[in-house]
Amino acid sequence: GIEGIVDVVEAAVGATEGHARFTVGLDTCNRMATARDRDVREVRILPLDTVIGAYQPTVIKMDVEGFESAVVTGAARTLACPSLVAVLTETDTDGVADALRGAGFESARYQPFTRTLDMSPAKSRGGAANALFIRDANKLRERIAVAPKLRVLGQWL
């Protein structure tokens, strides 16, 4: 029932337009194909700026199997968008963290059980999973304060 609020773009996201081979038939383990992979299909690569177009994103979650640097390279206009308050990345490399900081984001940690935002300086974790970068800590704290609590796995968050 989400057809009216979701647009599907069948493409990989990268630094520039092009094509790439992607595995098929591996369920959640599909990935960019190597020369040894046989069950593959060709997909378009589009910069995130092209995919986003005129949309005004609020949050971006990147789960791109180590290709965050290419995504950030193709996202200069998107990262400058004033509506964008947070970017979550699957991996936190120095290059990605530097690019996001250069776009005005700060490294942060969100504690869902206490609904608090921790802005303690954090060094890049060299590829550790799930890093949060936010643009305006005060604005995000205001949003957290008025957001309704949800029950998740028996816990109110």
C-alpha cells in the first residue's frame, strides 16, 4: 500500500553515469559482480543528484556495500539541500566522513532508548558499520522531542 509515496528507480548509484554488472539470484547477498560471477545483469549507474532530481530529502540511508565514496562524489547538490538533516552510512571511511563534514555535517550518535543525540567528537572508525552524520544538532533535537514514541520489540522508543 505504499505505491503512492514511493518512486522506484532501477539503477545503481555512483559518481557518474554509466553501467555496471550486478549479480542476480543471491537474494539479499546480490552485489556488484566480479569477472567470476555468471548470473549477472547490467544496470545503469546514476549520480545521486540525478536520482534525487527536484526532491527535497530529509534523511538519506546509504547501504551500498562499500561504494559510499562514489555515491558522495555524485551527490554534491543533494548534500547541499537545506532540507537534508541526516545521512546514515553503512561504512564510515575517512574519505566519506571528510566529504560529509565538508558538506556541513557532523558525526553523531543517536541513543534510541533515551532519545538523545550525542555530539561528542568522533574520529572516523575506518569502515565500522552505521555511522550517523547530521547537519543541525539543535534542529534534530527539536524533531526528536516532538516525534511520537513507537513500540518496537516490546520497547517504547
